[in-house]
Amino acid sequence: MSDLPNCTECNSEFTYQDQGRYMCPECGHEWDESSEQVDGPQAKDVNGKVLCDGDSISVIKDLKVKGSSSVVKVGTKVKSIRIVDGDHNIDCKIDGIGPMKLKSEFVKKA
Ligand SMILES: [Zn+2]
């Protein structure tokens, strides 16, 4: 809890966070979070490396393609990924399969 800033009005340390805003229970002041803004959605590969838009990755395990009998084989290389929000946080296009969403935990940076 100690990483919350003190109240900008009364310097109380009992501040808390609510829906991205800081609130002070002592004086009732609330203000917007100004620092620590994450720059867009983030994804990390199986080794914890940060993945960025345009990166190339390879798949580390066979992945079934939802709604079809196709499988993305382990070792499949994917170019020009796009990081998106959500459970499946990589948006990409795979040769022979088409547009697909992957989980970053099942890929590694090429
Ligand atoms: Zn306050």
C-alpha cells in the first residue's frame, strides 16, 4: 500500500485508489493518476521479454485453432504481431491459417 502517493491537498498517507483515481478519506480530495501510465497494452513472452507491435515471434507449443481442425505447430514463425488487450493479447496473421489471436505465454520472441 506504500506505493500510493500522499494526498496532494492534506498530505494524508491514507489514500486509496478507485477506478484509476486517487482518493483521500481524510479531506475528501480526489485526483487523477498522473504517473505510471502504461503506454498501451503490454505483453510478455514465455521468457518474460516484452513484446512490441511489429515483432516476430515463434510458437512454443501446438495450438488448436478455435472453430477449425487446424493446428498452429510448435516452431511456427509469426511476423508483424500486434499487441492487444485481453486474454489473448497477440493479434497476428499466420501463413496458411489466417488472422488469429495468441496468448503471449505460448510464444517466444524470435
Ligand atoms: Zn487529503
